[in-house]
Amino acid sequence: MFLAMAVLLIHPQLAPAIPSSAEKAAIDAPTVFSTSTRTMDDENSTPTAMASFDTATQPAVESNAALPDAPVPAPVAAPAPMAFLKPGKPMTVSVSELRAENRRKELTWKGLIIASSGAATFDALSTRYAIATKGAVELNPLLRPFAGNASLFAAIQVGPALMDFAGKKMMYSRHMWVRRMWWVPQSASFVSSIFCGAHNLSYR
């Protein structure tokens, strides 16, 4: 009986002791948990902070790193203008210039007509003189039938007239080289008539 009463008296003291120890454990547990959580947060935040610090300092380090300079292109000197080149004439030609050039050609053509016809008349006169006074004979078979009378003056103008016509056609040819040589037929007729007239006068 004494043992039973002792147990009853001791039991209330054990009961509160258990809760107090459990309560103390419960109180200490959050502290430990919070401490461990804080420690883990510190450990986790340290790499994050270090990472952020590295991230923050990395551009600075990269920007401060000495990069190789880009190659600077060498200055290109402009070529000096060539002194011997002269500006050419403009490609466009005005209507007034074309008319002036055509007028000059027409005047030259008419002048060659007079010159070749006059040279042919001189040839006819010298031929008549050589035949009448020196007994010369006309060697041109086309003019021989007309050499004995005055019709020679008309017949001898056929050649220069044909050369004048040819020169006129050549003046307005489509080919450049033909247009530049339009004066050749009339000049040839003039030279040949002068040569024949001089030969007739020198005939003995």
C-alpha cells in the first residue's frame, strides 16, 4: 500500500515533467530548425550572392580586358588628274550647227562644180586649138566624134556633171567615211581636165 501511494504521489510529478520536456523540445525544435534553415539559407544565398557578384563583376572584367584594336584602313590617295587629257566636245549637236555645216558643204560643192566645169571647158578649148593648129588627134574614143566641131564643148561637160552628181550623193550617204570623201569625184574631174588641157597646150 505504501508503494501504491508512492506511485500516486510520484506520478503527477512525472506527468508534468514529460510535457515540460516535450514542450521544451518543441520550443527548442523551431529554434534549431530556424537556425538550420538560416544556415541553409546563408549557404544557399552565398553561392547566389557570389554568382550575382561574379555576374556583376564579369562584364566589368571583360570590359576592362584589353581587346585588340581593329585594323585601321590605310588612306587611299585619289589619283591626280591627267594633265594631257582635254575635255572633248559635247555629243549633242544643235540644229543650227547642222544647218551651218550643210550650208558650208553646199557652198563647197557649188564651188567644185564651177571649178570642174571650167577645167573641162579649158580642156575643150586646148583640144580644139591643138587639132586646128598642130594637127593633133583626139585620143579619147568617147570624145573623138565631137572633136571636129563645137559640140565638143557640150560633150566634154558630161564627165564633170556625173562627178558632181556622185559628190552630191556621197555627201548624204549613210556611211561616215563616204560622207567625209564626197569632194573626191569633183576634185578628180578638175585635176584630170587641167592635166589634159596642159598636155594639149604642150603638144608639138
